[in-house]
Amino acid sequence: MTAKPIGVFDSGIGGLTVVHALMQRLPHENIVYFGDTARVPYGPKSPQVIREYAAQDTDFLLSKDVKMIVIACNTVSGVALDVVMKQAHVPVVGVIRPGAAAAVAASKKKRIGVIGTVATINSKAYTNAIRQLDAEAHVVAQACPLFVPLVEEGWTHHKVTELVAKEYLFPLKLEKIDTLVLGCTHYPLLKEVIARVVNGNVTLIDSGEATAMEVERILDEHRLRNRSALKPHLQFFVSDVPAKFAEVGERFLGQKMGRIHRAHGFLL
Ligand code: DGL
């Protein structure tokens, strides 16, 4: 049982930032990753469609006999956590609660900003999770839909990205936030630009890192930690293989990816 893989899924390639965080914290765990690259982005889609997709993505990972499921996608975590939990007979972790808890722990002034896709921000999942943990917290949420395509294009340090960031983050600066949740798989790659734009005295919360800590806790609680010290087996499945997948994926993961498998049957 303990040698079974952890299943991780995302709307596409961005969830590899969460895989990267998992590999840092849990270097002996086998991982199966599914990225729904045929149907990405989920962020601008309706909750109903995102919930249907999440159910299909979960089925795929369950067919790989995973010991737990990590929803790397903030959009799915915000809109369809209940769908995945209902369907899976293994522990499920989304990125919202761990990210919210890390933000509450980090914020001294209780003024927290949250950025994410349109669906994540509309779901109010981060705002609700933060307020559940600290009813006095002041939360300012802002959708940043252009960030995802800019990162996919590789423009993580481009002046255009900096201009876009200034525009999106201006209202958060006015609210004098001291903590900012990077509530989207792609945003950790924009950490430098975002830190520069918010002026350095704002703590940036990477939900992926916070989630990896939560995964570790759950594995220990269920005695599911892999006891083998062998090099872990990493498998990557995607529903379509765009030309830039390996190149962009390696940037997200910070290492070579090996073979990328095609998963079939994910229709629009
Ligand atoms: N993975 C999504 C998220 O974290 C971003 C990309 C998308 O819109 O599908 O919200």
C-alpha cells in the first residue's frame, strides 16, 4: 500500500509546481500526474463544467491505483473539492485550505490579498477558508486571468508581465495587505515580478508548498508514507501533448521530465 503512488491532477501543466513542492518535501514518494492539457484553462469556465471535468480527472487517477489524491489546481479545489472527495475512497487534499492556513499564520496585520483565476475568485473559497480560520481577517481578492497565458508563454520576467501585474495588484496595494496568497498553480513562477510590484514587504504564500506540508501530515496520519528509499517512479499523463509541453513542463518542475504519456478520452 505505501509504495502506491500519490495521484496529482491539474487542469494542465501548472500543477507541476505542486509536484515540485511534493518532490522537495517527500523525495521517496512515487507520483502519477495527470494534466488535462486538452481542456485547459479551467479558470474562465463555469462551475458546472469544472465539476464534470474534476470527476473525470479523479476517475483517471483512481484507475492508476493511487493511495491519495492531491488537487493541484486551485480552480478545481475552489469549485469541486466535494466532487472529488465524494468519488475517491482515498484521502483527498486540495490547495485552498493549506494556502489559507499559511496566510493566516503569516499575516500580522490580518490584511490578506488573494489572487487567482476568475472561477477561483468567484468561488470565494479562499476568502471563506481564511475567515473560518480568523473571523477578523480582512481579505481582498483579485482575479488575474492574464497571468496564466503569460506564464505559459514563458514571459515570467517580461516587461509586459510587470505592467499587467502593476494593473492587477494596484487595488491590493491600496488596501495595505501584508500577505498575498498566490492562489493559482502558475503564479509561483511570477514570484519575482509580483514581489517587486508589491514592494517587498508583503509575504507571498505559495499554496503548493503549504499543500506539500499537508500531504506529509496526512501520509503520516494514515501511515501511508513510502518506506522504500529507492529512486521514486514519476509518471506524467496529459490529455493532449502540445508542442511546448516538455519545455514549459521542465521550467515548472525544475528538472527533465522523461516520457510524457497521452491519456485518451477527455472530450470537450
Ligand atoms: N491550474 C489552474 C489553477 O490553479 C490555472 C490554469 C487554469 O485556468 O486552468 O487555478
